[in-house]
Amino acid sequence: MASAFVEDVLAHVDTIPAGRVTTYGAVAAAVGQGNARTVGRVMSTFGREVAWWRVVRANGTLPDFLIVDAQEHWLAEGTPVVAGAVDMSEALWT
């Protein structure tokens, strides 16, 4: 992955307000390149540098190994969560 793409993804994630989320695919669309999978790779490699818990799957979930940490952040930020997943109808930021 080109470093400009990585920087664009991380810069976009930095703009997501607290308590809101977006999807991997929406990040790709916003930066004008890549797709959900390539954004996912960027987030898995470099995401600790930004509010990674604000980028979720389209169904409001994250991989199991991230969910406990993410839920702590979601609670602290007041992100609406239902049954362990972000309530996308309330929290989606576009």
C-alpha cells in the first residue's frame, strides 16, 4: 500500500467525531481509493495511531479480538451500542 493512501486513511479517521463511527468502505470512498479490505489492512497495521474504534464493519461490529477494547471507548464516548454492536442508525457519520 502506498504511504499516501495510509496517510489519507489515517487523516480521514482523525476527522470522525467522538461518539460516531463510519465503515471501512466509507473511508475508502471518502479518500477516493481502495476498498473496505484495503482500509482494513491500513487500520490493522497503523490504526493504533488514531481512534480505530470509530471505524467498524457495515453491521456495526469489529473483529472479536478488538471488541472489548472498542466497547470501553464506545462507552466513554457515548457511542450508541445495541447487543454489543454500534447502532448504525444512530452513530453512522458520513
